[in-house]
Amino acid sequence: MENKAILLVEDNADDEALTLRALKKNNIKNEVVVAHDGAEALEYLFGTGKFAGRNTDFIPQVVLLDLKLPKVDGLEVLRRLRADQRTKLLPVVILTSSTEEQDRIKGYDLGANSYVRKPVDFSQFIDAVRQLGLYWLILNEAPPVRRS
Amino acid sequence: MLVSGAALLIACVAFVAYDLITFREAMVHNLSIQAQMAGSNSVSPLLFNDPQAAENTLSALKAAPNVVSAGIYTLDGRPFGTYWRDGNPQTVTLPQMPPNQTEAHWFKDGRLVLVRTIVFQGKPTGTVYIRSDLREMSARLKRYVGIAAMVLLASLVAALLGASIFQRVVAEPIVHLAEITRIVSRDKNYAIRATPTGKRDEPDILIGAFNEMLRQIQQREGALQQAHDELEQRVEERTAQLGAANKELEAFSYSVSHDLRAPLRGIDGFSLALLEDYAERLDDQGKEHLQRIRAATQRMGMLIDDLLNLSRMTRAEIRKERFNISTLAHSVVESLQEAHAKRPIEFRIEDGLEANADPRLLGVVLENLLGNACKFTSKRASARVEFGKMHRNGSTAYFVRDNGAGFDPAYADRLFGAFQRLHGATEFPGTGIGLATVQRIIHRHGGQIWAEGEVEKGAAFYFTL
């Protein structure tokens, strides 16, 4: 089975390093594409800007999306993904610091598949990433690829 | 005016009628005397059959200008002597006398006719007949009617004059005043004024007083409006400030929620990375330092979470409903029992208690109070935690009581302050925000919360809703 990529949308370098470490600790070998803000994430997914010419038929298995991002914030990224036929069904896991009710409501409202809070305790974070990987990369059957 | 005119008219008519009746009686009486006199003076001419003497006697009637004609008749009705005022004798048939009467009179064709039997020594000797016109009476009537008409006219004119003066002096200003009053009460316009008559009379004084009253009302209205406007503006300003403060608070807590925890994750994550990746280069002391860093970080994370919770409770919308608070207490206790599975805690929950409050927020209250009770009984061999309802000072209070570590009553008021702790963190863990959150929820329900306790003799928390 082809190991599909994970798109990690994360602006904080520490969080990026820690997430990558947690993935590694859990032996998740999938390719990880990191976008450092919302705009970059959209460019990657739609093959524009920096990623012009990228084969957009190749879409990630899951997107780990932070909410507080420079330029285009996480909720806006989610809204645009859901508005586009190519990424309408793409599994998106919101991975963020906040448990603010308004974020959770908006996130699910816009069609997030999961909402996971990053715990302060890194041991717990590793465990969370392990379960996410198990679920979204192994257990969950991805939606069929749509040709645009 | 109509009424007074009619009354006056009726009075005049009555007076004239009365006078005419009296005058007629007097006329009849006079004529009767004249007839009597003429009759007595004609006795001897009749007896001696001397018509000339009778006519001489009758001619004395010239002195009475109203007598048109007179005549003396013999007993058998034959004319004996006549008198005509205008000297133009006509034949007159003697009218029939009613039987058993010596005198009769009647009004006919504008004339008064009087007939009298002449009696001499108890025996009728002839008849005297006198006809008188009513000129005097009609002249008198005309005079009276004229006087009455003049009196009526004069009084009507006087009444009209009086009414118009009254109208101008009293009625007009009062009607004007009434109109102004109507406008004022309809339009709530206190700026208009009644026009003074300028005559310094009673209506003018009334209008002056009315205008002064309007002026005072206007002044007060103005002051009231100004105060109202100021208040409104102040409320608006405060609302805007409050809204801004609330927004700021929300933005702040949102930012805290996102940004303050991220560095903590870095500290904890990289501390763990050090412990994992560089374990062989660290001695035990170094590892312990890192463990302490991680513990402190996690504690900081808890503090942030609790603070956010407290702030959320302040902002949360309260949705009150009636619900069974005993059931809520049971479900809280259930999860606490799982958390304290290793300790036997005796829970006594009073059943069937109702509350009118926000069930979600009351859940937070009970989690904190019952959780505290479990925490502070951790050093008891037989821990007991109670929840129930009691009456205190006329109101109903719910309570959570335990037989745990208790507290020094001297510090009771500090229990509910944020970050206030009466026990060391090593003795009983905690952030010191739980009771502040509980207090805020109770206050937002309009209730009160207080605590009673003694060191090592347990604590009791009471709250009303």
C-alpha cells in the first residue's frame, strides 16, 4: 500500500519539531509536508504559487490543521478546502491549543473531521499523535479520489 | 338672555292684564254712578212727564267725554229723553234687562253698555241707558304696551351689552385659556403661553398664574430632559466601554488559550526530548531538574486552563431551568469515585432535591465542591462527604460538607479569592481557582456562598440560588 502524505499546517517551529518527533516516536513513516501558514497550505493543495505545477491528483491522506496561523487562519483554510471539489472530502483534523467553544463550533460547522487539543504534557501529545495516526492513516478508509 | 327676556315679557303682560281688568271694573263702576245720578235726576221729569228736563239732565254727561250716548226710557220701554255726544240722534232699541236685576252691563262692538232701572220710593219708574266707548281704555292699553315694549327693549339692550362686556372681559380670556390648556396637554408643548388681557382684572391674574405654571413646568421639563439625555449618553458610553472591555477580555482569553500554552508545550516537549535523547549524558541531578521543569510546566498549563475556565464562567450565558440537583450530584460523585477508587469515601446525597439554575454551571459548582471535599478528606481513614439542603435565615441553602482537613475560620473570607490557598500545594494539590469559579457562578445566579469550618474538623460550603 502506498504511504500517502500527511499535510501539517503549523506556524510554530517548536510545535512543528515536536509534532514531527511525536510522529517519528510512533513509527509513522508517511511523508510529512509542512505548510507554515494558511496561504502556503492552500497553495500546496491547489498547486498554485510556490507549488505551481504540482500534481494535485496527489492529495494528502490527512491534514493536521492548526487554527491560529499567519495570513490565512485555519478556519479560513478549512472553509476554502470544503468549497473546492478536489478537497471537499479531504479528512481534516484540527490540531490546536485552544478548546474555546467558538473554535470548536466553527471548526465542526465548517466540516472538520476531528478536533484535537494539543496537551501541554508532551507524553500525552505523543499518545494523541499515535492514536491519530492509527485512526486516520490505518483504520480510516480515505474517500475515493475525485478527478477534477 | 332669552329666559330673562321671556320672564320680563310675562311680568309685563300680567301687569297690563291686571291693570286692564282693574280699569274696566273702575269704568263700569264710574258708568254705574253716572247712570245712578242720571237716573235719580230723571225721577221728577219722569213723574211730571217733562222730557225737556230729562234731556237737560242727560246733557250734563258732556262732562264725561267717554259717554257716546245715553237715554231715559219709560217703564214700557218708550224713549223719554236721549243724549248723543256728537249731537246726531239715532234710534236705539232698549236692550232687554235680565229679570230680577236693577242693573246690567256688557261690552259689545268696542262699547260698554250699561242699563239701570230707575227706582223711586221702592218702585221702578223707568230705565237709564248709557253707552260708553273704550277709547280711554285702549289708549291706556296702548300706553302700557308702549311702556312694556320700551322696558323690554331697554332691558334686552342692557342684557346684550352686559353679556358682550362679560364675554369680552371674562368668557373670552377663559375660553382662550382653555384652548391653550388643551394644546399644552395634547402636544406636551410647554413653550406656548396664554395671551394676557392686559387689564389687571381677575382673568388677567388667572392667565398670569397659568403662564407662570407653564414656565415652571417648561423649566422642569427641560431639566428632566437634560438629565435624561445625560443619563442616556452615560449609559451609552458605559455600554460601549463595557462592550469594549468584554471584547478585549474575550480576545485576551482567546489569545491566552492559544498563545500562552504553546511555549509550555515547547518547554515540556524539549525537556522530555532531553530526557529521552540525552539520558546517558545527564546525571541524576540533571534528570531531576528536568523532571521539575516538566512538573512546573504542567502546573502552569493547569493554571492557564483553570483561569480560562474562570473567565469562561464569567462570560457564559446563564440558561436557568428546573432540574433535579440530586441526580446531578450523583453523577458527579460517580466520576469522583472512579478518580478516588483506591479510597473508601462515604457519600451521603440527599435525594429528590430540585434547583432552578443553569445545570451545566451547577455541574461545575458541584464538581469543584465535591471534588474539594474528596481532596481534603484524603488523609482521613473514614472519609465522609455529604450533599443536602437546609434552611438558614429564612432561605434554602444547599450544602456540601466533609470531615476533612477543614480550615481556620479566620481565613474563611479568603477561600473564594482567585489563587488563594489555605494549604500548601504539596499537602493538597490545586490551583486556587476552583472556589473563585464556584463563587462567580453562584453570584451570577444571584445567590450567595459561604463556608464554615475548623482546622481538622471538616468544612461545609453553603450556597443559595
